[in-house]
Amino acid sequence: MNTRRIKELIIIATILITYNVLVFVIPFKKNAVFAVSYIFTMIAIFGFAVSYWVAFDKAETLREKFLSFPIFRFGVIYLIVQLCCASFFMKLNIFINIPVWIVVLPYVVILAIAIIKVLIIDIARDRIASVATKEEINTRFITLFQIDIKTLSDRAKDEKVQERLLKFAEMVRFSDPVSIEQVREIEANMAKVFNDMNTLIRNGNNDVDEMINELEILLAERNAKCKALRK
């Protein structure tokens, strides 16, 4: 068991012990209202723990933690609201006899709202994460292609070739960053031309003007199709 998990368990245990000590030391009337309030508050404490683990247990990147935080926040809100309601009814129960149904009703409603809200947030989190991952994949080609072109320009021995490659890298940088299915073939052709050019330059052959021209034409065609198909 790692240190973080031990700290998490200590926090939950502290909340449980503190609540149980207070609720049994304070002279509340021990009847059905007390029992129902106690049970639903214990559910809220465990719900708080579950909301934390659902939110952060598998979150590794900053984006994942940011998207997961609303789940934890609502778990905290649910616990606070339940504690306030339970404290109110337990205190009121000292002075007057409260029908159990009056206590059960708000507790059930609060619990139902908490469950539905957490599930909605969790679904939204997964949806946003899925879209973000897809977008990241769709921008990978242009990002890596620009890096490859700049790296190749450093290897070229001819200054004219270096200049043309750097200029082309800027064209790639300001091109449409998101790839779509309809331009996959063009991108595959760009990758093939680049690989052939890379082989030539690595072998000391800098006669690659025609290949750079071909890449510029393919990039222009790709950007034109991306622009047209997104209208």
C-alpha cells in the first residue's frame, strides 16, 4: 500500500471516528429519527470517499485531474448538506417528536440527487476526455511532421535546401492542424515523399528541390480539402 493511499484512509477514518464520537457523546434522543439520520450520514461519508476514488484514483495527467475534480467537489457538497440536515433533525428531535417519514424524505431526495449528479458528471468527463484524445490523435500528424522537417533541415548540408526546408516547416506550422479522414491518403503521400527525401539527405544527396515542391503541392491540397470539408 503506497503512502498516498494510507493518507486517504487516515482522512476517511478520521472523519468516521470524529462523527461517531460526536453523534454518540452529544445527548441526542436515540430513536428512529436518530437511526435514520445516522445511517444516511454514514452513507454520505462513504459516498464522499467513493467520489474521491472515482475522481482521482486513475487520474494521472493534469487534464484528467481537472476533469475529475467536479465529481469530488460534489461528493464534498453532498456530505456537507447531509451533515447539516442530520444535525438539524437530530437537534430538533430533542424538543419535538418528528415523524420518521419527514426525515427520510429529504435524505432520500438528497441522496438521489447526489447519485444522479455524480453519474452525469462522470459521463460528461468521459465524453470530454474521449473527444480530447481523438483531437490529440488528429493533430499528431502535423505536429510531428513539422518537427521532422526541422530536424531534417539541420542535417542538410546545402544552405539552399536548409532554407527551403525551414520555409516549408513554417508552412506546415500555419496549416490546418486537425487531420480528417478524407486527407489521410494525402498525408500518407507526404510521409512517403518525406521518407525518400530523408534517405537522400542522410546519404549526402541534397538534390531534393523536386521533392520539396511535391510536398508543398501536397500540403496545399491537404489544407484546401480540410478547409472545404469543414464548411
